[in-house]
Amino acid sequence: MHIEMKQVNKTFDGFQASKDVSFGIEKGQLAALLGPSGSGKTTILRMIAGLDVPDSGDILMNGIRINHLPGSKRGIGMVFQNYALFRYMTVADNIAFGLQVQKKRKNEIQERVEELLELISMQDLGKRYPYQLSGGQRQRVAFARALAPNPQLLLLDEPFAAIDAKIRRELRGWLKGMIEKVGITSIFVTHDQEEAMEVADMVIVMNEGKIEQMDSPENICEHPQTEFVREFIDVERFEVMKSIGNKLN
């Protein structure tokens, strides 16, 4: 497994946000942490990122325990829901930021930035500033910036939450295609069932700090294993989505 959690627990001020959480994600897989607000999704993401430390249990990357390894040394890229772009830096400079921190050579940075601008189809927009971009374009830049240092793992925290519904649907397909193309292991947090079912290879359904079910989108909809999953997942909506997808293909 590329990334694993083994019986991980985390408590904040008497509230248990993670309860014996265990799962494994294979290299190149795109997994969704799905659940309502307060279900523990973001806590898991933060512990993997090194922003919080588990009270007990283990987090492993490529079989190595990383519980107390600083986030900066984990080889992780982060994409936030509010983009977190530097307002007074150009698109190209935003993408280059992580490489500059790593003190890469100027020509190496330029080559990588040009490669990523092409990847996100923004070759002619490198000199623009974030305020000159649409929400969808800003999120693409955030994606490119996270990928610039060649991380082993990409974490996305509600990546489409700040974008309107139409652009969000377009970006979902784009993101899935980009992750498949790059081949990077990715985990994204969402409360949107449609988003999780459309984008993820594997869905981890969370509730009250514990995993209710972990499976493919199809199996979760067709074979819910708990009462919570049966009530939470809108199977009828998923069937409509699948029908539309089959017609388009």
C-alpha cells in the first residue's frame, strides 16, 4: 500500500474525531473521503498531511511510519478549497513557489512551470495574476502549484467548494483526467456524493469519526453495508448519473 492508516484515534477537547480508523490506498489510486460535516474527514486529511498527530495508531507511507515526520518532509502536495494562491504573484510565480523553496536551479524551475502550464492548458496565462482568473482557472493553478515539487501524494480539501455548480462539474472531469495522466496517489475530502461517485476510484464513507464503508462507488451504491450508508447515499441519483454516463460513452 502507498498510504495506510492503522487503528488511528484522535481527540480534540474531549471530542473523538477519529475512532480506530484503518484503510489502505494503493499507488496511483484516487480516493474520496465522503461524509457529512463533523464526520472526521478533514481530521484524517490533516493527520496524513502532518498538520495533526494521532493520539494512537499508525500512519504509514510506503510501509514507513510517518506519525511524527514533519509535513514538509512527507512529499505531499495540498490543494485547498479557497485556492490559497499568493495574490501578488503571477500564475507562473505561484506555480514556481515550491520549487524556489527547494532551491531548484532557475532553468529547472522554468522548465517545470512551462510543463505544468501546458498540463493545465494555461500556457498563455503565466503572466496573469489570480484576480484576473476565473474560479476554475485559479483552482487549476492551485493544482499545478501542488504538483510542481513532484509530491508522492496529493491531498485535496473540498477542492471544488468555492466554485459554482456548472464549473464544478467541468472541473471534476478535468481533475480525474489530470490525476490519471500524472499517475499520482490522491485523496480528496468532500461532502458531495455526486462528486465522490463521479471522480473517485474508491470511496471511504465516514460518520462520527469512523469508517462506515470503503469500496468502489458502484459497490457502495449497490451493496451498502450499514444503515447509515443506506440512508446517506442517494442511490437513485447515482443510477441516473450512471445512465447518463453510459449514454455519453
